[in-house]
Amino acid sequence: MSERLSSNSSSNGVSKYSQLSRNTRTPSNGKGKSSTSTMIIVIGLIAVSVIGFIWLINTNKSSEDNKAEVSEEQSSGNETSEKTHESEEEAEAEPEAEDIDVSDKSDDTEASEAPLDENYSTDDQTIGDEAITGAKISGFDQEAYEGFLRIIFTIESESGIPHTTANLVTDANMINMKINGLDSDESGITRGTGFDVTGSVVSTIFHEVTGEEHLGWYKIGIKESTNFYLHTLDEEKIILDIQEKEIENGNGEEFEFSTESQGIEGDADGNVITVSGLSHSDQPSEGVFRVIFRLGSIGTGSIPSASAELVDYEGGKAIKLEISDMYSDFAAEDDYTEDYGNKAVAGMVGSFSENVSTYYIKITSESEYKLYYRSAPAQLIVDVKL
């Protein structure tokens, strides 16, 4: 074997093995063979050790790679979980406004920093800086305390509290609140919607639709004229405290969906009602398309008499709405016409004559609808089922 190694050797490593074989072949007493066997065993052990060492290194490397992959997957999983959580939080940032009952009052007057009696008034009130822009309403809440209802707007702003006003509109039974300098409004109350309040002098909190940029406009309906106090808290909250009064809270008149004719008996004393604004919007959470007429009055009473019925109109169907007791109607007087492009409500046309506003709400099928009103703020509303 040593001769073959010697004759076929070309590398340095193999030559060393050949020389070693020649050196151990000389003795004739068999000891050379024993030495040769011993060397072969030693070399074999060394080779096995090297191979084992290489295998161990590769095994450790593979294990570390696997751990890295698992760690990366876990990290990716955590990141996905965080993103999902953030997405859920974003979804929760815009909750649907629901009717609330504030009959249960908090007795934590110290934490509420209750205003003093002299803080309250019915005068116009202003806080904040007109120069501030880029603010954001990031949250809305309300809390009932003994003696007052607190309405809270959380503000995110780098410069401070934006210019905010509140004023009592006696004829419309509401406190008008406007927050200027906004880039976004994430109060959770969709524009054109609001909710009813029971157990309070406050009857509704409504987010008004407005064409003005950077403005959040809220109408706080009240059952009776009352004092209020506009102020700030912790330099990040706009607070409107409204002084409570002993008010009976009835269920009021019930209105239901149907395809039948519907009507409202208003409280207007003569032709004193005005339509000062008109808005329309999808309300998918309620399954309706909503048309809102914002009302005012130049005399006694705030709700007009009105009637509605399904009629044939221009080859299709429409809800014919007639509003009586009218003094003026900014939309109908100009022969209102607008396409809505909604799957349930195609559009609306309107006209004004002899103190009556007449509107045709064009619907794409014979849908159920509901005619109703809010008294604070004063609104006439038509909901059409989608």
C-alpha cells in the first residue's frame, strides 16, 4: 500500500504519508507493522475528530440559523399583531354615536373640578387663539355630575388650544359651539349625525355639516334655556359645562318606517319657520339615507307642520314632502335640484310657493321611509331605507 501511495503521490500531504510508510517497513520482526497499524489508528482518530468537529460547527450554525429564523418569524408575528392592534384602535377611533342616559351622576366633584356658580352665564363665550392652525379633535366624551353635564373635546395641537366659541341660541333651543383651526375631526360623531341625551337638560348633541374648512361645529340641543361655562382643562381639553335643571324626560312622539303617508303637527304660530340649511348623507350603520332640513324661526314655535307620501314622479317613484308654516326656505326658493347618486335615493328637487316648501325625494324603489323631527336643534328629517 505504501508503494502505491508513494508512486501516485503528487501533493505534499500524500508524500509525507509515503515517507512514513517506507520508514516503518524496514524491521523484519513485525514491530514495523505494529507501528504502522498504530499510526493508522491515530490518523483515523484524528480524521474522525476533525470530521466530528466540522459536524458540530455545522450543527451549531444550523441551530443558530433556525433560532434566528424563529426569532424573525416571532418578530414578524409581533409586528403583525401590533399592526392589527393599531388597526383595531384606528377602527375604534370612530365609534358610532349612540343615545346616552346620564341619569346616574358621578359624585367625584373634586376630580371633575366643578366650576363655581359665578363661572356660569348665558353670555357668548370664547377661549383659545385665533392664530392656531393644524389642530385635531382626537376624542369626545361626556360625564354627568351633580349640578352639571360636562362635554369634553380632546385636542392635539403643537401650539395650544384653537379658537373656540359657544353661544346660546334661545329661539332654536341650543348652544352653538364652534372649534376653529382644525385639520381633522375624529370626535367619533359623524357629520350630519348626533345622539339623544336623557336624564339631562341637554336633549341632543349634534355634529353639524358645514362648508367651512378647518371648523368643527357642534349644536348642543337643550330642553330649556340654561347657563354654561366654556373653558380648558390640562391644556389639551376643551370643556363645555352645562348647568343642569329639573327637567322631565318623556319618550316623546314615536315615528316608524312605512310606505304609507306620514305627517307631523308642528308648534309654529303662523308662517314663522325658516329653512337655513340642508344636508344629505349615507348612514350605513343605521341602514338609511338621511336628508336633514335645519330649521329656524322668526316667531313662536320651531317645528313646522309637514306631510309626506309616495307618488309617481318622472317615470319612477318619489317621496313628496310638503312643509307648511314657512316664512322662507333658502333652498326651495331657488328651485333646488341635486343628484345624489345613491343606490336608494337618486336626488331631490324642491320649490317654494305661498308659504309651503315642496320637495320630491327621488327614490330608486318603493322603499320604506320615516318623517320625523328634532326640537333641539330644530330639524326636520327624512330617513329612507337603503
